[in-house]
Amino acid sequence: MRAAVLNAIGDDKLELRDDVSTVAPGPHEVRIGVRACGICHSDLSAMDGTLPALAPGVVGHEGAGEVLEVGSGVEHLAPGDHVTVSFVPPCGTCPSCLRGQTHLCPVHAIAAFTSPRFRLGDTPLFGYAGLGTFADEVVVPAAGAIKIDPAVPFETAALVACGVLTGAGAVLNTAAVEPGSRVLIIGCGGVGISAIQGARIAGATVIAAVDPVEAKHPIATRFGATHATTPDGVEALKQEVTAAEGFDYVFDVVGNPATIRSAWDHTRRGGATVIVGAGRGDAMVQFSAQELFLHDKRLLGSFYGGVNVARDTQRMLDFWRAGLLDLDGMISRRLTFDDINDGLGVLREGHSDLIRQVVTLG
Ligand code: CXF
Ligand code: ZN
């Protein structure tokens, strides 16, 4: 089958092959025919070493498809079911799962670094984040296959699997933004646009979007931002829309020390700064010991939107069906497998009006 292979960390291109295979699904695993996958910035971060990944491997971690085969112990799925995939399949029994924080379940996330599920001849290939959706098929834990209504187009569903859950989940779960809140969102890519839409769903009355690329501003507005500006304009906007107090909630969807610091600085005393962007392990952010107590702000990390993946995938698709969440409008480019390197290049360059690129497979 086809798969886009990352031969070594640091490569800026994937090798598009047609001779990759998956392992056979174990008793609690399923084989999925990938029908659509999104290209997320974290795929670039896997390639350039910003986020942990193993090579050789298959990249891609946002997708939807059809169940082809189920292991002997799988009861809740059957061939033909339509699913999205999750990069954190909940084990159901670890301390994180038992306390209801299934998005922090380490069991399968760790296994992703020890159990390669692709092969190229005799060479094992790892699936990025336990997935590897830039491939015709993936084998994943059954708990990582989230059954969806077959009426939802695969391209639409694919977006939910990472970007939408991460962005809208940060607003609705991690921050639990209340109606009437004044919200600032820094970064208007696929995750930032999802956060903007989440803030609209939550009933925020000010949704200010920040992006250095001015072409992104009308896009942010289309998805619900009430204001949009470049980083230089944030201070003036804060003065204008919060009477200089600062925003109730600020979401950093970039992951750089400068944007994280800016998010903190533009949060009001008693408000919350939420870090959604996936930054480098060695990038440090400074806070003074005094401001941390004096400003009484909450600094919240948000991993995978704090989701319960089955509940929230259903919820996002319900929002979409109700006309509250525009998923189809987020698809900026539709690609084929052969275009994956082009798509990665376009994302790396930061194309002016890009939200999400979706690859159709199968
Ligand atoms: C990432 C987080 C690290 C694993 C892969 C996915 N989140 C969003 O892209
Ligand atoms: Zn992602």
C-alpha cells in the first residue's frame, strides 16, 4: 500500500512509497482504510525534531476512514464502520482514565514509541503519534477508532480528529469559557480557527484574533472573530475592547516563548492564559516570581483540548450538523497522496490564506 515515509528526522520531504504494509491487527486492534487525512503543523514538527517522533516512520495524525478488519477481542466496531482516529486511545483503567482525564492516558501513547505498526520489507516503521495517517491503511488500538455517523464526509470528519478537538476543546473543556467572556486567540491556523469557533459556541462576546499575516484576518472574522489584528496591534486592541484591563481568556496557539509571554501579558488579573501551541522542549519562557502571585492569573496547559475523545468527537459533529461549527469552510486545499510534499511545503511557508489541507485517499 501507499505510505509517506519519513526516513530521518530533519528530512524536509517524505518518500512516497507504494510498498509499505501494516502489521496484522492484534486482538484489541483494528485495521482502518484511511479515506482522508489533514496536514497539521505537528507533522512538520515531527519532521524537524520540534516534537518527539521516531524515524523511519509514517507521518500524519489526523484522519478518518473505514474499519477494514477487527481483532478477535474487539466488540464495539465492525468492518464497514466509519471512524476518526485518536492519537490518545484511552486504556480505560489507568489513573488518568479513572479520574476522567482520558486525554492524558499514557498507555497507548507510550506504546506508540515501542510498537511499530508498519513494515517496509524487514524494516519496522513507526506511526507518528501512534497513527501515521499519510497511508492507505493504519492499524491502531480499537480505543483509538472513534465511530462516527457514516453520513459525515470523510474529509469533514478528518479535521475533527486533531485540529478541531485541540482548538475548540481548549476553549470548551480546558478553559470552560463562559458566555459574555472577552477572549483573545493568538495564531489563526487550523487550531486557532477551531478555538475561535469554540469561543463563538461558548458565547464569548469579544473574540479577538491575532496573526502576523493580515490575509488571515478576514478569515478569522468569517469564523467568528469580532476583531483581528497583527501582534503589533494587540496592545491597542486590549485598551479598546477591555478598557485596558486585559482579556478574560487568552489562548496561545503558536507555542513560542514570545507568543506565550504575550498571551500572559494580555490576560487580565484573575483571568486565564491557555497554552495550546506545541512548542519545543528547550524553549524557555520567563515569569517573575512576583507577578505569578500578584496577578492571580491561571496558567493552563491544554493537551488535545482536554477531550474525552468519543464524547467530544460526537459533540463537534453535532455542532457541525447544527450549523454552529463550520468544518467544510476550514478546508483550504484538497490534495491527493502525490501532493503530500507540496502540502507540507505550503504549510511550512505559511501560505497567507491557509487553514487546513486535506488529502483524500482510498
Ligand atoms: C500533537 C501533540 C503531540 C502529538 C501529535 C499531535 N497535537 C496536535 O497537533
Ligand atoms: Zn495535529
